[in-house]
Amino acid sequence: MKKGFVLAILLACVLALASCGGTKSNEQVLAKELHVYNWSEYIDPQIYADFETEFGVKVIEDTFASNEDLLAKLQAGATGYDVIVPSDYMVEIMINLELLSPLNYDNIPNFKNIAAKFKNPPYDADNKYSVPYQWGTTGIGYDMNVFAEPPDSWGYLFDPAMASQYAGKISMLNDSREALGAALKYLGYSLNSTDAAQLEEAKQLLLQQKPWIKAYDSEAFEDLLATGEIAVSHGYSGDFFMAAVEAEQIGYAIPKEGATIWADNLCIPKTANSQYTAEVFINYLLRPEVSAMISNYTWYASPNDAANEFIDAEILEDPAIYPPQEVMAKLEFIGDVGEATTLYDRIWTEIKTE
């Protein structure tokens, strides 16, 4: 009788402890700090300040220059980032490498504001691991004082008769998939080609171009264009538009052969310090007014339909930012090329070192 009573008491204590533990693990408490790993100049800094004022969470941002740099840092063991901003194909790679945490959409109700065409993307079915942040294209920025007409073909970067006229005044993105992708589109191939012969053609095209290149740069190409150090540049649409606010001579063209369309995404690494705080932050970014603040600062298109009424008309009505359907039909997302990734990396290394 006494033994049974003791066992009953012990069982009650165990159940009580388990109950307390469950309550604690589900407790939703904001962290004091949120660490964001983002592309440079990719959010209005005021948003971080406003978030801290409202929620009492200080946002600390580090920046990266390419998706490959982001991946390399995480694979090297970097921890403590709560929110990262990978592009579409990199989301898929990170899912396969089990680097991302599934999202709890109970904490992200503003996901309802995302346009249907950006939900359930091919790189992350059901948006299990990612929320779209901004989207845009990769094309050609140019100095309107140099070009009488927009350089609307990749030929201005690759065709010897055209590109050689701007020798030493051309920049290309320091990004294997983007640079090889541009060459592949010019040659009439998919920018996701895994065909060794097609990739070799693209390599030779980039090697032929190399003597005309001023820089391979993914962080300051728009500044080089603004200061006149280059005349034509391979780069991201929003960076050119943002630079053009002060450097009015900068224009942007989507090549007629087609180009990259991309969507950058908000994700939470498995090593995040506070997933709950990260989800509260993501939900905050999806408020219509906040999403509009981002686009009005970056000059990139927003996947947030509810933000449209707050986005500047100059941005919303620009066909180079929100392209018409006939242009959209020629754009491709960069996809995971599987085992061919090694081939892309080897080719890019050879181009950079030869």
C-alpha cells in the first residue's frame, strides 16, 4: 500500500514536470537580438529601427555577395543567424542539405498577402521553408550618355564587333550561375543547361570576353557605372534603378534573348537562435506598408500583392521592373543543376584564373 502510494506520487511528479517542460518549450518569447544575413543594401535600414521600436528586438545585419558565399559560410559552421535571404535555386539546395527549418505559419499570418504566382514555387513546394521577399531580373545596366539606344541584347557584352567597342568599360557579375547563364542565353540555350558541350561554348564565350572586362563584381557594379568607370554592366535590375535615383544617366534593359528572373526568399537556418523571433520578423516584413517600404528603397518588384497600393507609381508602372507578359515568357529561374554544379564551378574557376 505504501509502495503503491509512493509510486503514485512519483508518477504525478513526473507528469507535472513533463507538463511544465512542455509549457516552457512552447513559450513564445522574443529574443533581445535578431541576426540577419542579407544581400548588401537590400532593405531600408529604417525598417530595422522600426521593428526594434515596436518589438524591442535589436536587428544586427551581416551581408554576403553571392548565394555561393552564403552557402559556404553556413557549411563552414557559421551559426547564430536567425534569418537568411537565399535566392530560389539556393533554397532548393539548402533544403536538400537540411540546412533550413520548416516555418510555423501560425506566426506568419501575413503570408496571405503574397501573390498566388509566388506561392508553392518549384524550388520549395508549399513554401515549407521559404517566404518570397523580392523579385527581379538580371540584365544590362548602361550609361545613357554612351548609348543612344538601350543595349537590349547580350551581344553588347559578348559579340566581338559590339563588345570590343567598350573594352575596359564592361563589368560582369562575380557569380558563376549568372555569368554562365547570360552566355548560355546569348547562345540560345537554357541558363540551366547541364549539357557539357553547351557549357564549353559558354566558357569559350566568357574567355573571349575577358580582355574587355573591367571587373567581375557583384557588390559595387552600379557604383562603377554611376562614376563612369564602366559603360555597360551585367547586373541586378533593382541595383541599377536605385543608383539611377542619383545617377540619372543609368538605364536598364532586359536582353531580347531572355534573361534570369529570380526571387529572393526569407528563410530560417536550423542553427537560428530564435525561430519564433525570426517568424515574427518575417511576418512584420509582410505587412503591406513594410513590403512597400522595401520595394521603394530597393527598386525591386514585390511579391506582396497587398503592398501595391503603397509602392511608388514610378516603380509599379515601369515595364523593366514589372515586365509585360511577352518579356516574362523569355525569362528563366536559375534552378538546381544537380551534379552539373561541379562542372559549373570548375568552368568558372578556369575562367577567373586563365
